[in-house]
Amino acid sequence: MDSRKRIAAILDGQEPDRVGFQDTDFFSDTIERWHAEGLPRAVDVVKPSLPWLNVPALKYFGDDIYVVWTDISPKYDAIDYQVGEDWCIAKDEFGATKKSWTTRSASPQYLEPVVKTPQDFREKIDPLLDHEDMRRVSSSHYPFKHELAQMVNRFQHEFFVVVGMVGPFEYSTYLCGGLAATLIFVMKNQDFASYMFSRIGDFLRRIGEGYIEAGVDGLWLFDDQGSQDGPFFSPRLYAKLLKPAHEAVCEPFRRRRLPRLIHSDGYLEPIVSYLIEAGFVALHPLQNKVGMDVRRLKEKYGKELTLIGGIDTRILSSGDLRAIENEVRSKIGIAGQGGGYIVASDGPVPPTISLASYRFFVEQARKYGSYPLKA
Amino acid sequence: MLDEREILDRLKDCIVNLDIPCVQETCRDALAGGISAYRAIVDGLSKGLEIVGGKYETKEYYLADLMLAGEAMKEGMRILQPHLERKELGTLGKVLIGTVRGDLHDLGKNVVAMFLEAAGFEVIDLGTDVSAQKFVDAALSQNPDILGMSALLTTTMPEMKKTIREIEKAGSRAALRIIIGGAPVSSEYGEEIGADAVGSDAVEGVNVCKAWIDRRTCVRPERHI
């Protein structure tokens, strides 16, 4: 079975030839360590803007899914204000000014958000969420649709190809100046926030239509909804403010029976059923340190959700090969029953994991992941 | 016209209900009714924030609710602080807090700082990307009772160990209690690097700090790991 058929079967609730595999989020420090430990130089950090450079990394570890990223920003011109030894201060394509590390993978610090009031959103962002802007793939005037479809088709010879988009909440954090500022803005302006999320959700829906026309196999939305202590919003508020936007983004894919995956960090159990209602059929990355145990989730949601992730990076970091083998065997043994599981680490792969440990993890996933399951 | 008890209870409820206009109106009512700013803060607003913290621990309130409670608290403090008497500015203790070098995350740290201030601590927030040397320099110049460090990345956690070692070298360790926190930070890690406590969330962190101050007569710092 090739990757495309394998993932299609898994997401369709069928038992494939083996569990899927997907790990593309590595810290730059991790790759640097691994290069020193013998990883070929051609295998490098995934660069969304240079898709063909990512293929060696994906094939090296046997990933099954290719994520085609799309520029959904308002497309402000970026301006560099100040550059230091290992940081820079710049205005980005969302119009926000932030300080970012240049030599390591880390979240930026927002110095001046573009949206501080509802009026800011209406004046500086709303007019630019134009799906018919001919620079956007969703536009009926987008001149490069044919090339995009060709690219998708070429990747589909080796991978299951999804369009990757940041979701409406995460999008808002880029506008409002990070998580804390966005939560405060939303809570103080709940009626407007509902409009803002829906506006962004509708914009993303129309972008998604363009990628469906180009032939993608599904959607992968990246929209963190929680932290270690639980979802950012109560289930009631999620249902009121964000769920309609998620439903909108999923709708064109759902209508065409194309799978909808969502990435969200954090402890999410209070809202998992709401995410399923919104239209998602797969959940990633299932962080162990916050209690998202893939085995428990399989029992509770296995009929409705494909589970992606759940391999504890703390165990991979230990270097204890027996512990790594037990981790992979026990997770696949339960989460892989009847299909519905794609193996991945439960978060960005940190530099505390040696190349040898990671290779061993991949080998164990192959060893225990073929059907019928040996685990 | 509400009496003093009713106004203080209303202040508490305004915070619990996450109602900023209510906080603003009731703070003004408190001052107009002759209630001291200090009592309004300690017996009104702070009591409300304590209840919010409890609701967060029991998962009745979520992070967004906590942030709004913080904003409500800030708004009340903005109105009441100018009316505090100088002699009322004494504190439970002094806490130095920061996110370690290489890390720009500050959400957890800011929530902890908010609750510490509401509980009566003086908080010196060093911000983010704080080097070990900067923590040491601040510890030497500010003489805090407690040092709090936050890290959200496994790659920046080692800075916590480095900071503790530098504080030991500077001879300040014995006088200081150290609490660490952040998503990747475990009890085992805290034990390994010699921290006195690990806060699994902001509310627990504040409770540990309050417990330390309550037991200030202890000869050796108690460990909460």
C-alpha cells in the first residue's frame, strides 16, 4: 500500500497495511544535533516556502503525509526594524511588530499588535481577507492554478497531500499580539470576537476551496485550543465563539468527504466532542505530559476520531531503548486496533532526543505497526 | 445605600463574575462610602480573585476566564491604588520573577505575578529572556524572599539549573526560596536542579509562596516537590 492509500484508509476508518507515520516538527537545534550525529545534510528542517527541499526529510523517516502550506496572511510587507546577534525585531506579513529568535526555534514576543480594538480589525485586516485577491489561490483570477494542481499531483505519487492552514483562533493571536492579549481581547469583546472568528473562518473556507480545486486529499488545520491546564475557553464559549468558524473551514472538505485533521496542543478532553461536531475526523499531537493519553482517547473516541501522535518525547529523550520499545508497542497495540492511528511524537521533536533514539523509535513503529498487529 | 459588608461582598462578586464595569462602579462606591482602598483590595477584590483561582483549579473556570479576572483586578487596582495610605504599602514578601534566557513566553509568568500581587506580595518582574546573571544581580540588589522562574521550552529549561548554580556561587541561595514552573517542568526536574518547589500551575505556585511566607520562622526552607 502506498502512503496515499494508507492514510486514506486510516482516515476512512479502514484497517491499512500498517499504522501511518508522520513527524515533521523538529526544532532547528534538533536537526543541528542530528547532523553532528550523522544525519545526512540533505535532511533538514521543514521549510514551508520551499516544498521540494522537504521531501528528503519526509522520505528519510518514512512520513506518509505532505502538508502544502498556504499564505493566508493579510499580506502586509514585512519590515526589519532591528537586528541583533540572535534576534530580530520586524513587522510581519500580519502587520504585527515582534521580536523573534533567529538562531533557534521559539515563539516570538509581540511588541506591537496590529489589532488592539475592533476598529483596528475592521480597518486594517477585514478589507484584506479577500479570497478574490488574484494573488490568492482561491481567486478565480489566480494565474498559477494549473501549476499548483501539477505540484499537488506530483506529491501525491509519494504522499497523502493535505493543505495546511492556521485556524481562526491562532490567526487571531497573530493579529492581537499573542495568546494572553488575544484571550483578553476576546473576553472583553465577545460579540465582536464571534464576528472576527467567523470572518476569518469564512476566508479560510474560501481558500480551502481553491486547494480542493487543485486536488488536495484533505485539510490539516493548525489551531491550538488549549494548554496544560485545559482548553483556553470553556466548552460553552468554544461552542459559541469558535465552533461556527471551525465548521465553516471544514465545510467544503466535509461536503466532498475529504478528511479534516486538526492540530492542537494542550489538554482538550472537555472540547473533543465539540471538535468532532465541528467536523474534524483526526486529532494531533496528543501530548502525554498534559494527560492526552492516546490509549484512553482511543477507547473514548476511537470510532469517531483518527488519532495522530501520542508517542512521549520524554521517553524518547531518555535514550532507554527498552522504554522506547515499550512506549511504541503499548501505544500502537491499543490505538492501532482496527486502524485509526498514525504514529507521531507528541510534540515538536526536541534536541534532547538523540538521532539513535529517534531512529530506534521509527524502527519500532515499523516493527509493531504492521497489520495484523503484533503489539 | 449599601453598607460596608455589602460593598465588599459586591467587589468580591464582581471579580468572580468577571464583570469589569461592576468592578469600576463598586470601587467608586467603596471610596465614596468611606471604605479604605486597602480594605476594598484585601477584603473585596483579592477575595474574589482567590475564588476565581479555586474555580480554575476545579476546572469550572478556564484560562480565558482567569485572564479576564486579571483584567478586572487590574482595573480595580487602577482606581483604588492612588487612595492607598503609605503605611498600607507593606507586603507579605518580595518575589522576583522572570522567564529564563532564550524564552519569550510570559503568559504563565504574568498570571502568577497577577495572583501574587493580589495576594499581597511585592512582585519584581524581570520580564522574559532573563539571563542567569540578571537573576543573580537582581537577587543581590533587591533581596527578595522568593525567586520564581518560568520556562516553556525543554531547550530553555537548563537555564533554570544554571541560574540556581549562579545564585549558589553568589552566596545568596540560603536566603532565598526558589520556585520554578512551565509546561515542560516536572517535579523530578525541580528536585534534580535543587529548586524548592515546582508550581504545576499559577494558582498552585501562589499557594506555595503563601505557605512559605506563613512558615517564615522555619529554619530550613520546606520543599514542595
